[in-house]
Amino acid sequence: MGKRLREFTRLILDQQKPVPCTNQPDVFDLDLYWKPSDHSVRQIAISTAKEMCSRCPVKNECLDVALAEKIDVMIWGGLTPAERETLLVAAQRKRARIQN
């Protein structure tokens, strides 16, 4: 576990208000909802998790950790793994343009 992830875990545990993922962690685990025949169930899980993230007091910190640690599972900071990958690729391209 990386340093940022450890710090984030401490932040969650220190929260005065519970964060959604501590109350219903299964909603954020997309692997539980991945069956080719159940695409609609997966979409409902994604929508539910994103809605919960939208009200989370540590959403931005959560996304920062997921990007820094390159976490490629579950919903983190309101984004799916594919959405986070898109952000990382865009940031890498931007850095490359700036350096050239």
C-alpha cells in the first residue's frame, strides 16, 4: 500500500461524518457486477456509486489517491477505472506537449 493510500485511509477513519464507501463498500466494487448478461445491473451499480460519491466530503482526495496510486479497480472519486485511465492519459499527453 502506497503512502498516499495509507494517508487517505487515515483521513477516512478520522472523518466526523461517515463516507459512503464505508457504509456500502460493495456498491463501489464493479467486479461484483461484471457479467456480460447483466450490463444493466453494472450500470445501475456505477450510477449508484457515482451518486454516493457526489455527496462525499473526501471525493477529491479519493480521486487524487486513485490517480496517484494508479488504482485500476472499483469506483474511486466518482470515476470508473476507464474514466480514471482517460484522465491519466490526457495528463501524460499534456505533460509531453509542455516538455516538447
